[in-house]
Amino acid sequence: MTRDHQFAGLRASELYCPRCRTARPVRERLLLVLPRGELHEYRCAVCGESLGTRTVTVPVSLQTAPVPPPGMGPGSRRRRPSPGRLQ
């Protein structure tokens, strides 16, 4: 097992905040959903200062399989009514 693999799922619970001048609990917020993964931002839970970012990568198998919107996938029984047709 490589060292990078050991820390792949690491999430920060506290980080040093330069505004508060001490380690503070952080809140993780989703910033962007990118083709290669998701970009999250860490903010100080006390003052709201941005303390850093983290990119969560998506496995290749999930990147190539787009998910259809609800009701539009195969086997879906929902259909739009045609114009002029009463139900």
C-alpha cells in the first residue's frame, strides 16, 4: 500500500485560522463539481475565513457512465402527454 493511498480519504476537522490565531473547527463546503471530481472548501467555523481546499476525485468507472435524470432512464414508465391528448 502506498503512502498516498493511506491518506486518500483524509478530511480535516480542525485547521489553523490566521484570523483567530489558533486551530479552529472547520466546515467543508462543496464549491464546484468538475469532470475529474469535486472541489471542496474548508472554512473556519468561528469567523468564516477560507482556510483551504480539497479535491475529491471520482473513479474512472463513474466518470464514463452518465446518470440520466429521474424519470428519463430505461424502464421508466413516466411519459410526457402528447399535445391535444387528454388523459
